[in-house]
Amino acid sequence: MIYKTFRIMDGVEVYEYGYAPLGLEYLLYTVHFFRIGDTLVDTGSFKSRKALPDFSERPPAQVLLTHYHEDHSGNARYFQQKYGTEIYGHPLTAPVLATGFPIQVYERIMFGPTEPLQIQVFPEKIHIGPWEAEWLHVPGHSDDHCCFYVPEKGWLFSGDMYVADRIKIWRKTENLKLQREGLRKLLALDFDTLFCAHNPQEKGGKERLRTKLDFFDNFYGEVALHAQRGTPLKESMRLLGRKESYFTRFMTEGDVSVENMFRDVYREEGFLL
Ligand SMILES: [Zn+2]
């Protein structure tokens, strides 16, 4: 079952889609994409395609992708083919989408299959609808992850850089050190509305990002100390009161887990290969 909502936030059209195979009380996730004039930021997952709005009256001229993950790029080829929309992304996003990328079984179930497509690389100057905008490369969630900043409106399209104040589970490919650097870079910008792909914040978006960075900094510091003292990884999870989410770990075949986040710090500190 597809879950969907629509709202306008500070003049931006906010499209939210989720997937609930066992009924809406078991909604697995939701993801948003945004429309501003002729521009879409991200495209939602393939799973939501049947429920997408009909844009034939006002076809979008361009899509800006925050990163290649399927829940963000899943309908890019559809918009390209149906409306002739230009698709733009980071130089690291383009080759991944051109060849297609392997996805885990859980991702295929939750988001749908991936479709290879050719995209263009962001020009130096971009616009979002009528507004001048900047793209910023902030890797760490994925190598290619970008955010879009609209200074005149105080908007930040943050892809997956926020999601929540506290993060408990971690993909194997995520990098905490890079995400902390990225958050510091974003906090130097002047914005209030945070167009997060999973949890948009109309007001106080910058505070939310700062809260997340504080959480990450504290987490990193505490876990790094345990690593340096030689505390076994599982023991440091116990000491910090973190329990593994076995359901998530099982469902994602180990791609997403609580332990992954600890492993990332131990690795960064040179205590794991
Ligand atoms: Zn992502």
C-alpha cells in the first residue's frame, strides 16, 4: 500500500510517499521530494511511481538529485522520459546511475528496482525555480551526497544530512567523520527552513542540524575513548546503553545496524580494519 501526503511549506510543494506492504499501521518509511517552480529536488522511490502526480500541465524542466540512493533517484528516469526533464547530479552520482547500482534485497522490497539513466553534472551555478542556489558536496551519508542552499529564501535542501536529532542505526557505507565535517559546513550557512528528505522542518531547521551535530560529536567522543582504552566493541555498546536492532539488522542482511555506527568510529580510530 502506498501512503502519500501533500503540503505547501514556505511556498514549496512537498510530496511525501511511503510504502506499507502490510497496511498503513506498518508504514516502513516515508521519503519526500520537493517542487519549486520548474524544479524538482529528488524524485522519490520507484515504489511510489503509480501514485505520482500528473505534471503534464506544467512539466518540470529540471531535477536536482541530492544523491544516488534509490529512494531519491528512483523516478528520475521516469521524469526524463515522460516530460523530457533534465536530470542533474554530482560528478560522482552520474557514473553510478549510468551503470545502475547493486541494491540489497531489502532495498528492492522497500523502494523498488533501479533503472540506469544518463544524467548531467551540476553546472557551477544552479537555480531552484526562480531562485539562485548553490550546491554543496557533503559526503559521508554517501560519497556523492549534496545539499542545495537558497540564500535569498533561507532554505536548505538537505537530502539525508538531517533525518533526526539522534541517529541509532547506520549503513555500512556511512562515514561519521565526514558527516560531522559536512554538518559543520552546513551550519556556516544562513537558513531556517530545512527541506530534509525524510523529516522537513519549516522553522528552526538550523537548530535541528546543530542538535544532530552535538549528538554526533558526543557519540564520537565517547566511543573513541572506549576504543582507545581497548574496550571491546560490544562492551562499549553495552556501556553506552545501546542495544542492537536485530530486526533491522536481519531485514537488511547486516547493511544497517547499531553496531555499524560503533564499528565506523573504531575503524576511524585505527582499531579495526
Ligand atoms: Zn540516502
